[in-house]
Amino acid sequence: DTGVSQDPRHKITKRGQNVTFRCDPISEHNRLYWYRQTLGQGPEFLTYFQNEAQLEKSRLLSDRFSAERPKGSFSTLEIQRTEQGDSAMYLCASSRSLEAFFGQGTRLTVV
Amino acid sequence: KQEVTQIPAALSVPEGENLVLNCSFTDSAIYNLQWFRQDPGKGLTSLLLIQSSQREQTSGRLNASLDKSSGRSTLYIAASQPGDSATYLCAVSSGNEKLTFGTGTRLTIIP
């Protein structure tokens, strides 16, 4: 059990470019979550998967954001046409029961 | 809408002292409450999870209590050490799978 893994750890992109992040959950965890955290704030929920089904999306997840979990294992979060306001830490978490375990996050900077 | 508040936003204490961090939430209909630690620029490390039917949980020098009816939780840290310096976040689950976080308490232990 190597914990939740996120890639890349850091991403700098120009405004208007598309970016994709990957999350590998703890094996056998059927639930996977994406959160976004800006400086000085707590993480905010973006979306949630149970196996391959995306069951809930926050209103924070605009049309430029899309998340997938094609085989119920790893997940990707894509942001199209990035804006400076997208700069944040993107956190992935997984769980099998009650306790959520988080990855190290992907720090996105849009310049 | 569930709201989570953590006071104080920052706390500095000398090494060796015992301390208490506070968390309050507006909707008492929670399933569980989880305390996390976050080091600068890093992801979240789960410290303790308290189910709604429980009053407290202990792990080493950490003890978390939950008073669901009053919407409060505390995290007690005994015999603080410089390595305890981090931001501590509490989060509640209201049964819809997502966690609602507070903004955290930034703790500094002075050697």
C-alpha cells in the first residue's frame, strides 16, 4: 500500500492552455474524490466517483473542468482553457469506508 | 449548507505545553468528523476520525473529542514538540460522501 499518488506534483502553464492531472488511489479503494485548495483556505470539494461512476459534482466544477475514472482505478482531472483563477492545489483522496486518505496534491500555477 | 469554523487561525506555544484546537460546525447531522495535518505545500495526513456515535478518539499524544449536539470538536495535543508545527484541519461528512473543511489552525511550536 503506497498511499494515494498524484502526478505531476507541480505544473506551470500559460493561460489558455489545457492541463491534465492524474490520481492513483489506494488499491481496492472504490471511492475517489477531487478537491481544490487555495492559499489559506481549506480544501473545497470538486467531484466524487464510486468505482467508475461520477456521482456528484460541485458547482465549482465549471464546464472547463472534466474528470474521469474509466476503469474504476486511476482518475484524471482535465482543465481546459486555463485561467489565472485556476491556480491552486488540486488534491485527490480515496476511501473504502469512512476514512479519507489524501495524496500530496498537484500545485497548478497559471501565468 | 454545512459550515465549519476553526479558531484560532494561528497559534504559537512553547515546546512541551499541552494545547487544544477548536472546530465548530453549523449542522449537527454529521456522519463523522476527521482531523488532518497539513505541512506547507504538502497534502493532508489523516490524524483521527470520530464517528457520529463516538465521543472521542485517541492516537498517541492526540485526543479528539466530539460533541455533536453542540456542533463542536476539539483536538488535544499533549506535550507538544517542534515537529507538531503544521496546519491542522477539521472536516465533517454529512453523509453525502464529501468532506466540508474548515480553514485550519496554523500551529507553531517554539523550541
